[in-house]
Amino acid sequence: MSKKYRSDAMAAIHEMMEDLHDGGVIDKKTMRRFDQACLTPIRPLKPKEIKAIRERERVSQSVFANYLNVTSSLVSKWERGEKRPSGPSLKLLSLVEKNGLAVVA
């Protein structure tokens, strides 16, 4: 999967820094700072947005949960705002929002 950058300039800077990291010129800590600065952050999704994504894909909470490899009760809690997706779940939801369920099928 390709990385998404804030801008073309940030992409060029990040790719150069990756080459320097691969060559042993900069350490992991410095590379992590460049990752945070250059890569596009994943925005949090509101409960109504999660529900809208699922409804747009025309699937039940159970089917949606199976695609995301989570429980249907967790999807329900996301949609009611009792819990918030984070980490890999938030990333998958963002991908589905942008590209549809086919991206994780």
C-alpha cells in the first residue's frame, strides 16, 4: 500500500529521509519524527460517520464487523458513541470510507 503525504514536497522530503535511514545516516527516533510530520494523519470518525459508512455499503453490523475483524457489539458501540475506534480499526474504517468494503474483502 502506498503512503499518503500531506503534500508533494513532504513526500520528497520523507522519501529522502527514508533513504538516509536505510543508509544508517539517521536513527529510528528521527525517522519517526519525519513520519509524524510528513504522513497524512488519520482523523477520528464520529459515530454517525461510522454508521453512514456501513449503511452506504449496505451491510448489517454483523457483516461489517466480519469485514473489519471485530465483534458486532463493538461496531454497535462505535455507532452509539460508547467506544471510539483507534489504531488498526480506525485505519481500516478510513480505508473503507474512502474506497469501499472491497478494499478489505
